[in-house]
Amino acid sequence: MKNYLLVLSLFFCGISFAQNTITGSVTESNNQPIPGANIKVVGDKAGTVSDADGKFILSSSLNPPFTIEVTSLGHQTKKVSVTSNNQNVIIKLTDYQTTLDEIVVSASRTPERVLESPVTIERMGIKEIKKTASPTFYDGLENLKEVQMNTSSLTFKSINTRGFATVANTRFMQLVDGMDNSSPLLNFVLGNMIGVSDIDVQSVELLPGASSALYGANAFNGIMFMNSKSPFTYPGISTYFKYGATSQEAAGTNSFYDFGIRMAHKFNNYFAAKVNMTFMDGTDWYAVNYGDKYRQGQGITRSDKSYDGINVYGDDLPINLGAYAPSALLTAIPSLNTVVSRTGYNEVDLTNNKAGNTKIDFSLHLRPFGNEKLEVIWQSKFGYGNAVYQGANRYNLNNFFMQQHKLEFKGKNFFLRGYTTSEDGGNSYDMQFTGININRIWKSDGQWVSDYITKYAGAYSGLVPGLAPGNIPASHSFARSQADIGRLIPGTPGFQNAFNKVIADPNILTGSKLVDNSRIYHSDVNYNFKDLIKFGEIQVGGSYRDYQLNSHGRIYTDANSLIKYNEKGAYAQLQKKFMEDRFKFTGSIRYDEATNFDGNYSPRLSLTYAGGKEKQHNFRASYQTGFRNPSTQDQYIGFNVGYAVLVGSAPDNLLRYSESRPVSAGFGQAFAGGSTAIMNGEDAYYDSYTYSSVLAFGATKNSALLRKTNVGLVKPEEVKAYELGYRSQINKINIDLNGYYNIYNNFIGNTTAIATYYGTAQDAPSSVVNPADKGFQSVYAISKGDYRVYQLYTNTALEIHSLGMGVGLSRKMFGNYDFGISYNYAQFDFDQAKDPGFEAGFNTPKHRVKASVGNDSLFENFGFNTSVRWNNEYLWESTMADGMIEAATVVDAQINYGIPKIKSLIKLGATNVGGKEYTQVLGAGAIGQQYYISWTLNP
């Protein structure tokens, strides 16, 4: 009996574990392997994933014949019949004939086809990343229909969608594997400096419109998701090496290097890990715009007595000679009552012009049940590098360091994540104060002015041989040449010693070092009830963020203690299909609140309709409101930028910033009650004149033109966004149309004010001499230069409207050629005359055209891609400088050759081919050409 049972059990075990095994490989149409392709048996639970070589082994309890289904992002699904055991299957996947079938998650926080998305969405997948003609995939984002780049540096590019963005785009979010890439101190993204490697990025999804209803207040004008590859799906080793050159008229031709490696291993179905490292080193675009910052296009050169060059630093502080000249001399030579500036240094002399970036990240992935039911992820990211950031001044981010650490639990219908971001300013410094304080090390401002006045008086009075008396321009030129005798010259040991001393000193009066050890703590949670509730797809979620600002008093008013505040929010969404799934309704609402501000609700409603027999015509309409809390800078900055002080308007910040200012001798000190005056944020916001009215007074000497500043403390801004769209494929042409209209209220921006050291600001003060009249005192203070310029953070009371439209067409034709073209229109309406001191900073071209053509199988193993983009000229407004950005046409191109035997791809490319240099940020370096050759193993 025992023997019978043993034989019987062995028989059934043999049946239970009898497996049929097939092997095979999955490749592109050009024979390049496809790692991470999903292979499953139709009608069975058996499945597997292709390895780094595109190969797979699949076991199934089914006996042949049966069918396997092969899927991979960016490719058409393919079914293959298996007719015998141990069969070797060769599968070639072709690209999607339409990108509208690709799957996205970000539009509704749930997987759906691009065609079905309720809002405008742009996507870049692995195929597009490989084909881009740009040096990196991040550079290639500029070829997406809705994207305009603001380039501050070779390694620092900021994405602008639908306008109102400078380099510091606080209205746009960038998430990498769910982590916000924004700097804790600055509240905006530093390009891809702590992002993701070209060989680790799986997809990029971009929502160009307001996304606050799902993603919070910072997703005010758009959000981008960069998703990296899972080591479970994409195991193996990949690497690339890129060598090339940048070419610019000012900088010449300079080499750059870019290297990266990705190592991922799937130990078993329960545990996998990966590590990435990239290193890039090159020469930055030289910034050599020597036009006068405030008098562009007027022919102002360095010979002008008050020249303030855009990329010249140390000439930024206006000096009123009349405030220093003795009364008798001023009476004898009235032309001394004028403003001059010290001689500055070019930016190229205050930086080594190096651009570099090192990124390292690793992650550990645990699946306790051996499947995607639950995955636990620990991820750490480190970014280190050199770049130039442009805000109110130009800042050299030298050895800047940022790190992120995340713990995440995720499953089919949920995720729970928490992460922290911290940063260290390294050896970063402010180039404007570097120039100012190098001058001061050599000779104090007071001594330089004294020398200038003495030499000017002598020249003006005819005491200098060869100079006619009364010649004002010649007298100024002579005075400067004499006052500058002994000035430190770039390249000399004296200059270098002074430079090293200044950039290591964080004291704004003597140095320029930027100090930063800020951090944030953030958590997110989301749950989808789709498996529990059948009526519709319901999701709920929330987030919490804690800020800890720590600039040691250098940038924020945190000299004595950390500044802490928090934001939190919760949301819910319902998605329901009806009428044979032709209609899809999506409704969501989010509530957010933050320290210093009341809570706000952000609803979003959208409806899509799938028309046509195959439901191939998708019409969409959406309405949503969004809001943005004032950033950390808007609230807590207290930053002396030389020509002005930036003061945030959080109620507890106004008295946190204060400084002592010297008052001119004579009546000035009598009115102020001493030789110095203490100025703080309350003076800036509550007792100041508008900048435009002070300019008018300076031109006419009519004090009746002066107007008191009347601004409120900054509060959240709001937007109402309307959008219509259509997506389809007609005659194999992919069509994507969208139009939007936005209404902004309480729009956050900047205004400039002037607060006097004594007296009281008032509308149309009297200029009649009356020492007891506080209005007259303020007029006198302006005439003597006894005032401080402030940049205030506030909201305009006027509505701002913006509208735009986009059209994108693409088609595969003539065999395997991919053609694409897009057009975008954007404009905004704001009555500047009703709020003359307010700058909206739209900074977006009205017209943009982009086109591309490529073929990844031109002939055996050869491919190419070319893209071209054009934009018209547009107005640039920022706290550093305002002016026009010229129209530009840019052509990028690449050819590539695949070597399947060694799983390699060689690419030869160039950017801005044959084009002239162009700028995207007034004050940044002109963008020249880049030429490169790259080799990628296991692309």
C-alpha cells in the first residue's frame, strides 16, 4: 500500500510540475535588443520579462500549441504562436503607428492611453530618448510641443510651460520617481542636476497646464514626471561615453565629456537593486552682454559715468557725488550733483566658467510576495556640480550639493512614500558682490569717491593740462582714470588673492559667499478603490511638507534661528465611463493649507468623448482652478543684492530684516537724528515711494509726481483654467489640438519701492523748504541720495489673462520615416498703465514652430533624426534685467549606427547646426553650437 501511494504521489507530482519551456529574444526593427519586454502565455498565468540582451526563458504548464503575447512600452503588441516544446522564438516589435496608444499615468493618477487623457499631455519614451538629436534627453525636452526652455547655463536649464517663468520657475514642478526636485532654499528646480541619467530614464510625462487639483499648489502652471527604470524589469549593465565640443564666439571651442553607467540586478523575484553614476565636465557659455542694464539700445558704453553693465559687476551701486562733495564745492561746481558708478569687472573674470555635474543614485527594491502586489523601495540620490543661476544677480553655483532619500511602499492600487531633500551651497557665491567687494578691498567706496571728486573738480576747473575747463564728459573720464590708479587687474596675484578672500566670506559687506543648509521633509499617500468600488474609479490621497530654511542669514532672515513652516493637503477624484465607454467624466478636488495662509480648494472637472466607429476621435473639455502659495523667497527673503534689498512679506519677516545705513551730512543727519538710520521691512512696505514716481521726480524735479507705495503683503495667487482639445488619427496622421484660456487673480510678482532714511512717504509731498514737514524731508532725502531701493513681493489687484493654442501633427510615411510638426501660440493681457510698477514676467514667445524628421532604420543598422525649432522675439522681464530676446532658429541633427553583436549604439550629433548664437535669458551666455560623438552599450 505504501509503495502504491508513493508511486501515485510521484505520478501526480510529475503531472503538476511538468513544464514546457520555450526560449527566444525580443528586438527592435533594427535588431537592437529590447530589455524589459513582457512575455506572457495567453490563457495562462505564466509570464516572464526579457533581459538586458532582449532574451527570455518562459515556462508554462500548457502543452503546445498555445499563443504568447509580447508587449513593451513604445511598441505595438505582438502575438506569436508556439507549436512545439523547446521552441526558440524570434520576435521583432515595431513602433506604435500612433503615439496616442501609449500609456500615461500622470494625467489622472491612473494608467490610460494618451488618446483618452482628459488634459493636454506630452510624453517622451525610451524610443524618443534614443532618437533625440540633443546631447541629453533633458535638452531634448525642448522639442516637445508645449515646452520653452530658459537656459541660464550649460548645466542649468529651466522648463517653461504656458508662460510666467524666469530661470526660477516656482510655478512648475518636476518629480523624479515621485520626489520633487525643487531646491529647498530656492523653491524651484535646478534643471537635471539631481535628476535621472539618460540610460536610466524610462519615460517623461509633462502636463503643461494647471495641475493643482491633483498635485498641490506648486503645480500651478505645469508638472513633469521623470520615471526611472525598475531593476526588476531592466536588469543588466549599461554605459555610455560622450565626447564633444562647445563652440561660442566669446568662449571659443572647448571640449566636454559625459560618462554614465547603470548597473541593475534582479537577484530573484523578491529582491532587486540598481546603481547609477554620471559625470559631465565642460566649459560654460560665456556671458558677455555689456549693454547697460537700464538703458539698453541707447548706445551707453563704459565711458558713461554711471554705466551699469549687464554682465559687469562692481559697477552696480549708484553713488551720488553731491552727497559726498563739500557744500562750497557743490555750489561752485553744480555738475557734481550727479550719480556715478565704480568701475566693474566682467563676469568672465569672476568665474572659471566651468560647467559640470556628477549624479549618483542607488535603490533597493523588495517584493515580499514575489510580485507587484507590494514593493518596498529605498532610494538615495546625490547631485553635485557647477552651474550659473540667474535671479536678481548672477550666482556661481560652485560645488553645489543636493541629496534626496526616499522610502516608498507601493502596490497595484496604492503608494505611501516619504522623502527628505537637503542641500549645501558648497563654494557658491554672488558674482555681483564679488566685484563690489574686490573693489572695496583695494580701495573703500568713501576713498574712491573722495579721489573722484577731487580729480573731477581739478579737471572741470581747467587745472589739468590738455583738458578745457567746463568739459563735463572729459572731466568724468579723467576723474575715473585717476581714481582707478592701482586698481586690481584680473590675472594678477593681487586680484586673485582678493578674489579668493571675497568668495570665501559670507559677510555681505566684505564677501560674496552663499551659505545654504536648508532641507524639506515630504510625504505622499494615495489609494485607488477601483477593485473595491465598481461604480467608478475613486482615488483619495494627501501630502505633507515641512520646510527648514537655513541660509545662516545670508539669503533669508534666518541669522538667529531656522525658519520653519509647513504645507499640507488632501484630494479625492472620481472617474466614470458611460454610454458604451464613449464618455469619460473626471472630477477631482483638493484642499491645501500652509503656515501664514488660509486653506484653498482646487476643483477640476473634465469630460472626454470618444467618437467614431473605433472610438478614435477624442474630444476633451476641462475646467479647473488652481492656486499657488507664495514661495519661501516671497515670504522670508532678506537679501541685499547691491542696488536693492529683496524683502519677503511674511508678517513676521518685516522686522526680521534690518540694516544700518549712513546718512549724508548736514540737514540729512539733522532730520535723521544721527549719522545713521535703521531701515527694516516695514519701511519698505509701509513708508516708501513707487520707483516709477521717483524716476519721474528725478526727471522733472516736480515733487507732486511722487506717489506713496500702496501694496499689500503677499498672498496666494489663483488661476481659473479652461481647456478644449482633440486627439485622433486620420489617414495615419496623428493629430493633437488644444486651446486654453487662463484668468489669474492676485498674481504674485515684484514691484520696486524707494524708502527714505528720514521723513514720511506721502502722495505729492511739498518741496517747499520746511524742516518740520515730514513730506519735505522725504523729498530732500531723495535729492541727497538718502534712500534705499527695495524689491517687494506682492500681488497685483488687476486680473491677468493668458490664452494660447497648440497643434501637433505626426505621421510615419515613406516606409519608416517619422515626420512631426507643431505650432504654439501664446499671449497674455495685462494693463500695465494701471499698475506701472508691477512686472508679470510672461517671458514666452507669441509664436513657436517645431518640426522633426527621422528614420531609425534608414538602412541596415543606420538611423538619423533632425529637429528644427523657431520662435519670434519676445520681452524678457526679471529682477536682474528687462529687455528683448531676439528671434531664433535652431537645427539639431544626429546620425546613429547600431552594432547588434556588441549591443552598442554609436551616435554623432550637433546642435544649432549652422545657426547663429541665441539667448533665452537676458543676462545669460549666448548659446552656441555643440558637437558630440557617443557610444552606448546596452542602450
